[in-house]
Amino acid sequence: MRLPRRKALRRTQNNWSSVHDYITNKIAEEGALHFTLIDPDKAYGEALKNVRKLGKFMVEAGTDAFLVGGSVGVSERDADAVVQELKGLGVPVILFPGNITGISRYADAILFLSLLNSDDPYFIIGAQVLGAPIIERYGLETLPTAYIIVGYGGAAGYVGKARPIPYDRPEIGAAYVLAARMMGMKYAYLEAGSGAPEPIPPTFIRYAAKVKKNLTLIVGGGIRSPEKAKAAVRAGADIIVTGTIVEKDPEKCVEIIKSIKRK
Ligand code: 1GP
């Protein structure tokens, strides 16, 4: 049996024709965006029941999209369940897969990630080759993204066998962003790792922003306060991602989101 293509469904249900256009237009209007990360590994069983409620709260708080994914323990079924809970809340649901098991047919788009500073070709091009036919079959919109691990790195850095760029070597980060731009990537995601003790320093982001041109700069990992969020945006981040603070203290996200939006 053939399933309907997601694109056709998306057009009838949502206000955007493509997630990439939605992101680009919203950045032009609002200055910077906030993405809420939900890890299916932490949202199964009883916890899954709270996902929709949390999602609604985050949309009311002004989040611009959901990212669904994680580095460890995510099956396609888990991703499906979380994506379905978050659908229809008015903002896109975008996959942020740690591996090919994180591809859900129900999502609006997928960050098609290449972990550029991995030492293992699997995370640079191997998983992408295995995942591409699945993504094509599901009709998912792809957002070509250079994934760059910085500093602490967390589970993403460990699992992805990355050589994280030190916080005090921003010129290396900028060189990666430059290479990503030259390769035709549309997004670069500077990742400190979920739960990083300190987020990526503004100077590091500033170096990357200086060379990014049309590329959209995503920054995440360790952002838990409005001050840090604002500092990242002032330094040139187009999108900030928060995961841990959403799980621990969603109320705090109201201030975080307010702090990054143009008044
Ligand atoms: C992880 O960048 C994200 O990919 C979010 O990190 O959980 O520290 O907010 P936090």
C-alpha cells in the first residue's frame, strides 16, 4: 500500500509551503528564532503523555519549531510517537537524528546533518547514504546542515566520534563554517552538547557569523538563561536550541524566547 506523500499533506494542513522558507522569512521578520528540542529517549511511556501539553506550552511561549532527536536510544517508533504528539500545534516539527533510526515519516522536515568534525566517515557520509532513500520515500524536506561539535560535546560528540573544537579556537570553527558554506550547506549547527556546563562563547559564534553569509547559524548546548541566549544571538546566532531547560524548567523558556526576539 502506498502512503500519501507528506508534502501534499503539509500544504493542506500548515501555513508554510516549505520549512526552509518558513525559517528564512521568520528570521528576517523577528531577528532570531528559538527551537525546542525534544529527545524521544526521554519522552516515552508515561513521559510521552506530557509531550503534547509541553509542546502547547512552548508554542504559547513563542518557540518557532520543534526539533525531535537524540544521540542514544531512539527508534523510528519512538521518533514517530513524539512527532505525532507535536504535530498540528502551528510550528514545524523537524527531525534532528543521531542515526538512521531517528527518521520519522510524520515530520515536516529533517536536518540532513553531516557531522563535519567526526573522525568516523559513518557520521560524515555513511549514515546519510543509508538514510537518503528512506527520506526520499517519506517525501521529507531536507535542510542540509553542517553539524559541528564544539567544547564539551556531550553525548553527540562521544557517539559521533567528534574531535570537538576548543572554545578558545574560534578560527577553527570559522574555517568549518566557511567550508560548509563552500560545500553548499544551508545551515551550520554549532553544538556544545546537550547539558554542556557552559554554552559556546560569544567570541566563537562571532567568528562563525562573520563568514556565514547566507548560511543560517544554529547554536545549541548549555543555553539555560536569557542572558546566555541573548549573548549568542548578539554574537550572530540565527537560531538557538534549548533542550535541557525545556525538560527541567519550561517557565524559564518564556524569558529566554522573549530575550532573543526583536522588541
Ligand atoms: C543539544 O544543542 C542541544 O543538541 C540542546 O542542548 O540540552 O543543553 O539545551 P541543551
